[in-house]
Amino acid sequence: MGQATRVSLKDLVRAFGGELLGNADQEITGISTLTSAGPTEIAFLSNSKYRHQLAETLAGAVIIGLADRDASSLPRIVTDNPYAYQARVSTLFNPLQRPLAGIHASAVVDPSAQLGVDVAIGAHVVIGPNVHIGDRAVIGAGCQLGDGVEIGPDAFLYPHVVVYPGCRIGARGIFHAGAVIGSDGFGFAQDQGQWLKVPQTGRVIIGDDVEIGANTTVDRGALDDTVIESGVKIDNLVQVAHNVRIGENTAIAACAGIAGSAVIGKGCRIGGAAMIVGHLQIADGITVSPGTMVTKSLTEPGTYSAIWAAEPHREWLKHAAQLRRMEELSNRVRELEKIIEALERKPS
């Protein structure tokens, strides 16, 4: 449908599906929340606990779930996933703004680099030897692409993304400002009290439709490659260490840390500030709660949490003291069990 400024509900249903109830010709100029939408905007309800907002909204139409089908008399689109539906509608009204194709005069492009059609190269970009950039890719101001880097078609690199030599980025990837792809992994060998650097000779291989947040780092492999499969979404300030493998369509929230050689399955959800120890495996479809420290492999589907929730400091000190005495208390219980067992064996 292209970039739209005004679209009818029937056009939305034609494009994205769903059941349309009410005035099909209702025109929409944008999307907003139930509490802030105006009469020419469409709002959405993805959680029924906010159903009371339907009665007060000034929106011209709403997107709602199957359970809320009859909760409003407004023109509405009924769908089994209102949140995903609003994402598609929002993208329609807010498409990614790509700059005009061309190479800025201040960019430095090695003569051996191969650029596809309609590529946009921003100011002060440095593109090294033997780089391949796919059609319609955008390389934002100040980016640096090392020797032999490959960037897929329609990829979008925001300013100051750095891609180290030999790394590959697939089609339609979005990389936010300050992301670093292919920096050295933290590899050192100790010898007589000193640290010897272990050369990091692998690469980072990234699939299609991957989004990586601002100031996230993905380290290159020590020998084999670090691999991020297609559809993965990684938030800001995430550390992905060398030789990690992340399966398709996994999402990782901000400030998570993944240590070297960990393998994360497909369709996982890793909460913010979660820490994953190296050399373990997380099976497909697992959810790790925010702030959780994962110290062993997770092989069974489900949600895993290791969080001590916030509480008043005085209570925290008391509970921490009890935990420190846990081994002592456990030993005392075992001794008492032995005494009881001995007493039970005595003849009456």
C-alpha cells in the first residue's frame, strides 16, 4: 500500500486480514493508544484488563481481540493477535525512512568494494577492501566496514556501526547506532601469572531480518564463527561473546550477557539483565526471566527464574543471613535424623 496518510478500515483488512465490524469506510490517519487517540486515529486493546479504556477513548476505530469482540460499538477490527496487528498498522503509517541513494562526498570507499543498486552511503563512512553491499542497503554516517565484510540487500546500518573484517550481515537487518559486530572475543591464556592473547580468527555470521540494538556488541569467534540466525531481535547494551550461537526468532532484552560458546535455541525469550554462563545450551522455546543467572543447561521447555525480588533492606539482611547458615542448618538436620533413626531402632 506504500506510505499512507489516510486509509480506510476496509483497506487495512484487505492488507492485513481480520474481521471488520462497523463502518468499513471509516478513514484513519494514524495509530495511537486508547487514552490519547483522536477521532481520525485507530487504537488497540491487546490486554483485557484495560478494557475500561474502550468506554472513554476518542479513537475513530479500534483493534481488539476475539474475547473483546463485543466490548465496543466503535468501528473495529477483530483479530486473534491485536498487538501484532497494531505493529503492522503502525509500520504502514511509520515506514522506515531511507535516505536517497548515493555516496556522500566525505565517504571513503575502497576501489575494490562492490556496491549494489540504490545504496546510500552517509558522511564519513569508511568502506574497506573487498566489501560487498547489497541493493538498497543504507550505511549511516560514520560507519566502518572492514575488509571483506558482506552486507545483505535492504540492510539498514544507523550511524557509527562498526563491522569488523570478514563478518556477514544478511538481508533486511537493522543495526542501531554504536553496535559493534566482530570485535575480538575475550580470549586469553594464563602463563606464569601473565595473560597471553588468543587470536580470534572466526567471524560473525548474521542471518536475515535480524535487528540489533544500540551499543550492543557481538564478538567474533575464536576459531569457529559466532552465529546469529535469521529473525533474531537483540535489544540495546547486550553482550554476545565469542562462538555463541543464537537460534532463529529468539528475542533478547537489554543488558543481557551471554558468555562464550553458549548455544541458545530457536524462539527463546531472554529477559533484560539475564546472565548466561558459557558452554551451556538452552533448548528451543525457553523463556528466561529478567535478572536471572543461568549456570547450567536448560533442556526442558518452560520459564526459568532465579530472582530474589526487592524487599526492605532490613528484611533482605535477615534473609541473607539465613541463607548463609543454610549449610550449617542442613548438617544439623541430618544429624538429628540419624539420632531419630537410632532411637527408632532401639527395642521398646
